[in-house]
Amino acid sequence: MSYETIIVETRGKVGLVTLNRPKALNALNSQVIGEINAVLDGFERDPGIGAIVITGSEKAFAAGADILEMKAKTYPESYLEDFITTWDRIGQRRKPIIAAVAGYALGGGCELAMMCDFILAADTAKFGQPEIKLGVMPGAGGTQRLTRFVGKSKAMEMCLTGRLMDAAEAERVGLVSRIVPAADLVAEAMKVAAQIADLSLPAVMMTKESVNRSYETTLAEGVRFERRVFHAMFAMADQKEGMAAFAEKRPADFKNR
Ligand code: HXC
């Protein structure tokens, strides 16, 4: 299948999605979101894919939802089409997704990055929720996810003023897992993704599910969920292989079952 707004590659067991609307700084219109979802549907079904990287350009991961596409929308239109709901599917994927962010990740771009499982940032990355300057507010989870990532005070300041956060601040407050030099960003994200893709896929997916559960439940229920899944892992051949490999001092050869 060919795409117009993204470039899709697979390298080994890693799927790489590069946002590709350079003239609009990768602004996210309905076509981009549709194409991302179509690719992720395929990656989710493909047993040969173990991890996914989403990245943009050097200048922009994505400068937001496409303002030109949105500007004339009416309330009934946005209600009837349930505008933005299709974006949520990106955050509901079961395989791990790394956001590799260089340059601007603003508005919907920041929200897209936060829907991924973790964010690797180039030293050039700039995050922000500037929607307030357009007379609106974040609509793809920004008021919720940013607050969970960085706490109320900083999230409130960013959403109310539209101030941008540079990579160093984003790392300090836990929005990104770490910073790498811009020139190494995609290679480093692909390396980390390949490491993850070499592990037991069911164990990786269950781990993702369990970490994400911490956002949806109480500590006691989350720990109970974790324990149930942990116990279930002893039914997996990959658990036997992983622990046998350790005992036999050899690399594990996971079969993903
Ligand atoms: C549509 C956009 C765009 C956007 C940039 N462009 N951002 N088009 N939607 N979000 C276009 C510009 O119109 C311009 O097109 C081209 O990309 C280059 O942008 P410039 O502004 O010329 O570049 P620069 O001066 O370097 O400034 C970069 C920038 C600025 C600071 C990132 O582009 C900017 O402020 N963009 C908007 C950021 C924003 O408000 N994002 C939130 C959107 S609302 P032309 O044709 O003129 O060359 C949102 C809602 C989310 O995301 C809620 C639901 C998802």
C-alpha cells in the first residue's frame, strides 16, 4: 500500500513511520491520522513486527493538528463526525511504539508523542500545547496526559500560556525518557526498538499493558492486575526459554509464545 503523508519502512522486526508533510511541518490532518492508523493496523497484525518507531523531520515531529483543515469546522460537524476520536486508536495499540521527536512537537504533535509508549527526544526538541493561542484547548488528550506526565502546575502553565518546553526541561520533568543528539535520534530509536523486538513479544505486550494499567486504576488493583499477568507468564514457552537461557549462560531464543 502506498501513502502520501507518511513514509513506512520495516527494518528487521521494527516498523518505522516517518511523518512526511514537510511544507506544513507535519501538521496532522485526517489523512495523516488515517494513514498512521492503517499502517499500525498492519503492524499489529504482522507477527514479524515487534516494535514501532514514529518520527518526523529534523525541524518538526509535528507542529500540531492541521489548523487549516480545522478552522471552518462547526460544532455539529465536529460532534457528528466525533472529531479526534480516530486519534485515540494510536494510543490503544498493543505493540510498543516509541516516539522519536526532533524539533517541534506542538499541540496534536505533542499529544501524538504522548500517545506513544515513551518519547526519545533530540536535543532540538520543543514540546508545547499552544492551542490556547488559537482560542481552543488540547483535544487529543493533552490536558490529561501532559498532566499525568509532568504534574498539574507545569501542565496547567503550558496549557494556559502555550509556553514551549525544551528538551532539557522535558527530560527533567519526565516527559521524555532521554535526550540524544539530533543526528543520532532515529538510529538510537531504531536500536532501542530492535532490542525490544528481540525480546518475547507476548512478555513485552503484557508489560506495556500492565504499565498502562497504572494510569487507569488504583495501586491495589494495579498490583493485583500485575500479579495475575505475572503468574500467567509462567504458562509461556518464552518464560521457560528465558530462564533456561540464563541458567545455561547462553542468549535466549524467544519463540513469541
Ligand atoms: C497547518 C501549519 C501548522 C499547523 C505550521 N504550518 N503549523 N499548517 N497546521 N498546525 C504551516 C505554516 O502555515 C506554513 O505554511 C508552514 O507550515 C511552515 O510554518 P511557519 O509558521 O512558516 O514556520 P516557522 O516560522 O518556522 O514557525 C514554526 C511554528 C509555527 C512555530 C511551529 O508554524 C506554528 O506556530 N505553528 C502552529 C503551531 C500550533 O498552534 N499548533 C497547535 C495546532 S492546534 P505556509 O504555506 O505558510 O508555508 C492543535 C489542536 C490539537 O494541534 C487538538 C486536536 C488534535
